[in-house]
Amino acid sequence: MAAATFLTFSFLVTLLLPAVRSQPTASPPAPAGPLNLTAILAKGGQFTSFIRLLQQTRVDEQIDSQLNSSFNGLTVFAPTDNAFSALPAGTFNSLSQQQQIELVLFHVLPLYYSFSTFQTASNPLPTQASDESGVFTLNVTALSAANSNQANVSTGVVDTPIDTPLYANFPLVVYPVQRVLLPYAIFGPHPPAPAPSANKSPSAAGASGAAAPDDTTSGATKIMGIARSFVAGALLLAISTLL
């Protein structure tokens, strides 16, 4: 009986061994590809307007390049489609190409900020649009320790809360925001232009011949304005051909 059992077991092993050997070995997971911000936003499903603005200004290419070569990481505040829909009609119509780029870069911080990092950060925080003059900064205020995963973003024009990130894996964290972050440098109130001086007497103006330089200055100003418009138009045309 024992001999018969042993022969049966040997026969089964002989049949199964080739099948076991033929099973493919598990391959290691494929290495992750380079980070792509617009792909992450597209997967989120509610950032179509922000994606379009990123692509129109080509800031998406700059961000992707920096993400894949940065040691500090990036933080992106991504306005939802509802945030763009809530803006008054024509909000961006008067913006130059440079201002559109600054607007997009204003939504990007040049460091990876978790909520714990926000709690110890010193305001105002620089953005990718900031320069030495200190403009294009914003404030991020973390709430109490009881709400350690919540904070508030303020630009001086709008305020909006942030909570659960859409994506958080160094070097990139993306926080959805329910309002477009409008920079104070572009959308804040501007002081009125000073009134022209009325101190000159007519006799002094006539004696010194000051009226003629005023016309010349005005003409020069118009020419400079036309030149700037031409350069700006050429720049926009060049950029549009690249898009």
C-alpha cells in the first residue's frame, strides 16, 4: 500500500513539475516615468481651465522640467473649473501675455510644502512669479493643531482654504483651490495718477517757450507707445506661432 502511494505521488510530481517550471517569473514594477503636472490634473477631472492656461502660457513645460531636476520640489495651487467659472466675465481679457504667465506662476511655490511645513513657514511666501522686489508673494496660514490638514491662502485680493491634496508625493504636491489666486500686483487697487501741475504762469510758459517742448514730449510719448505696442504685438505673434 505504501509503495503504491509513493508511486502515485511520484507520478503526480512528474506531471506537475514542467508546469511549475513553465510559470513566468514575476517582473519587477516598471520604473515611474517623469512627473507630468497636466496628466495629474487631468486625472483629477475638474481642472480643464487651469490645464488650458498652463498649456497656453507653456508654463506646464517649465514646471515639468523643474520637477524632474529639482531638489526642493514644488507646490501647486490648482484652481478648479468652478473657481474659473466664478470669475467676472472678461477678467483676463486685458492681461498681457507676460501677466498671464505671472498669473500662472503665482499658483506655484518653489518648495514642497506639506501642512506641517506651512505651520512653520514665515509669511509672505515667494511664488515662482516673485522677484527681488518682493511682489507676487502670498500668505499661507495653517489652522490650529486640531485641524492640522487645513490652511488658508491669501493673496491680498482673494482668500481660499486648502485641505486634502490632489497629489502629494515629493517632489510635487498639488492642492485644489476653489478660487483663482489673483495677485495683488495685477488685480489689486492702483493709486490714481497724480494731477498735472498748475503752478506754471502763462507768461513764464510763453517766455521760456515751454509749450513747444510739451508738444514734442507728447509726440515722443505717442511714438514710444506705438513702438511698445508693436513690440508687444510681435512678441505675442511669435509666441502664438510656437503654441
